[in-house]
Amino acid sequence: MTKIIFSLWSMLFLSACTSQAPQPAIGPGPFIGIDLAKLPPEDRQIITEASEDFRAVVAGKKPMHAVFDKNADLPSDGGTTFYKGRGYNLTVLLSISSFGDFSGNAYGPIVTFDSTFAPGNTSEISDIRVYSSDELRKFLVR
């Protein structure tokens, strides 16, 4: 009887462990340890939407809240895209970059908050990484 129970438990445990695909870790976002409940509703909405767009781009996805900025100048690199959000601008940088003998693709979000919302020294947050062409293709196709 003990062998049957152990066998059933083992099968259930193994199936539970292998049935879910691993989720990519995209991190907590750009704001760490902030109690949003203590902020005014408008500030909370700006930070929440900017953070969700930031995390989406870091994960290789399109922003969820900001919309394509049709008034932005076209970038000369051919891959960077500009978006407009509530209280912030989002740049999704995608640019061929060289570092010594290595050429790759710089990719990631740059959030620039409106000066009325972030009047201090730091109004911009970013997470730019450099990928080989093959790795960036795999990352963005997921």
C-alpha cells in the first residue's frame, strides 16, 4: 500500500513540476519598494502604466498603455519606436551598435516623464541591453 501511495504521489508531483512552462523573469519594474496606495490617484496611474509598459518592453513585448507617437521624428536607426503615455514618453530603442569588434543590437525601454511629473534631476529611466542579432531575433519572436 505504501508503494502505491508513493508511486501516485511521485507521478502527481512530477506532472505538476513538468506541466508548466517556465515563465521569463522580467523583474519588479523600475520602481522598487514604493507603496502606490499612499500616492494620489493620478500619480499612481502614471507610475503604474509607465511601469507596466517598461516591463512589457523589457520582456520583448509591445507597451500596454502608451500609444504610437505619430508626431515624433523618425529615427535614423530605422528600428527605434516612440510612444506617448499618460505623463510620460516611451522610447523603445532598437539600434545596431558596435563595441570594438562586436556588432550587436541595443534594445530596451527608455521612459521619460513629463517635467511637471518629474521636475527633479532624474526624469528618465531605462533598461538597455545589447544582443547578438540571433539572440535578439529569438527574444522578440517568443
